[in-house]
Amino acid sequence: MPVTTSDTLGATAVVELLAIDQLLRSRVTKALPHGMEISHLTVLNYLAATMGERTPAQLAARFRLTRGAMTNTINKLDLMGFVHVRPDWDDARRKLVSISGAGRAARDEAVRKITPLVNQMVEDVGHDKISRTLPILREMRQKLADD
């Protein structure tokens, strides 16, 4: 089967997106407070935004992770005092997870540390270019999430 322009375009886009992901993760990880990982920040950010409790299974589904991987992240966050984990009083087989005050403070500190990096990138690339690109990136993400 011959390679088409669509094949080349798609492959080039994927290579660029993966490179951006790798570089951004590296920079963000360096900016995070000591001991915090990107996975910790994403869970804390979600819990802070939802302002409620979630089961580990709900969190795993939200982040498209296995329950084991999410349990590992929750256990690390719990050891750092960033989340509260309690039994579900209606179903003793389940646990409920919520962000703690220390978790909210750690999340806020991480966002403060990352903000200059993000702002500089926006300034360097250009606000208008990024604004025009966001709908395309969002649509690509949604197409991948639909599968």
C-alpha cells in the first residue's frame, strides 16, 4: 500500500505531539515541588476542581488507568497527606478519596511553580497561535477519547 499525504501528515503530527509531551513532562516535573509527580498533580487538580469524593475506580476510569495504577497513586498521595481516604459507609467494599488541605496547598504550590513556564511558552509561541491551535488539539483529544 503506498504512503499517502494523510499518512505522512498523521505520522508527523503524532511525532510532534509525542515530542511535546516528553519535553513538557520533563520541564513540568523539574518545576514540581519535591516528591510530587505529574500523576499526583493531575489527581490533586481533578479532586480540587470537583470538590467532592471519588472512588478509586472512578478516578481510574477518569484517567484511563488500571485500578492498580490508581491505587498506587492514591497510596502515595495518602502517605504525603495530600488526600483523605475513608471507607464508603454505604458499601464497605469501597473507599472514597478527597483532597486534603495539605493536598490543596501542594496543588496550589505546584501550579504557582509551573505557571511561569507555561506563561513563557505562550509568550514565545504567541497567544494568537496557541488560541487558534487549542480547538484542533481539543478535537484530536476528543476523537481519541471516543475510541
